[in-house]
Amino acid sequence: MFQCVVLAFWLRANFDWVALADYPVGRAAAAYLLIGSLVMFFTKSYVGIVRHTSLSDGLLLMRTTAATGVIAFLCDMGYSVF
């Protein structure tokens, strides 16, 4: 999902590199990476990453991804990070 955040900024600027200067891409990417790392740490979804083949492991990864997105959205609404 980290790549999706960067691509979303690029799409917002209509794929114009010069127009990206108006947006805090680096700060937003760093904030999203920090949020994602914290969510992975607290949900322990990194444990046994090689064996993630069962349905419960897949659901844990989906919950982790969803929680990262929701927390990033709430931070953006509250602090205008992105």
C-alpha cells in the first residue's frame, strides 16, 4: 500500500513531476510508513511471514492493511499531514 500512496500523489498531479512540488509527498510517505510500521508491530502480522498461507493469516494481513489505511485517513483529517 505504500506504493499506492506515492502513486496517488503522482496521479493527483496528473503525472507531472513539477506539479508534485506543491504537495508534501515526502512527509506524507514518511507518515504512512511510520503508521504502517506501528500497526504491523502491534498486530504482529510480521511473525511467520513465510508461512502466511492460511485463511486466518490472510485475514490478519487484511486487517493490518485496513487499520493502516483508516489510521492514515484519520490522521489526515485531524492534522492535514497529506
